[in-house]
Amino acid sequence: MMTMKVKINVANGHFARHASSGTSQPKMMVEKPETLEQALPKRKTADDIQVLESAELFRGSNEIAIRHDGAVYRLKITRQRKLILNK
């Protein structure tokens, strides 16, 4: 597998491409917000959003069903304590 690395020279705005062989896929760097205000779109504030605790929703279960616009969705807690929403 061939991967491409792209370097940007900020001083003059030119792009320099360097091909390298590697088997790993590039990783996306995503910053995790530390507060609710950081996680919300800029047009919303924490006061505009209703916040529910997952414990209130799940009440000891690890899966709930949510009906939305005629469709049923399943919200699950994984073994790693993350949430997954499936239609």
C-alpha cells in the first residue's frame, strides 16, 4: 500500500508531496471537548440544550428504543461504556 504525506510550507504557500510506503492508515486527530459549551455549536449555549443523564434514560439497562418520526432507533451502551445509535 502506498501512502502520501503532504507538507505545507506556510512561508510561501507551496505544497510539497512526498510518497512513502507504509501499511498504516492515516489517523485523524480530533480534539475532545472538555466542557458542554465547547461541544455545542457556536450558535447554541448550554442553556439552550436539555441535558439528560444516561442513567436516567437507561435505568439499569444497556439498551433502549427511541421512536422518532415513525422509525424506531436503538441506543446501546457498549462494553467500553460508549453509546451507539442504530436504526
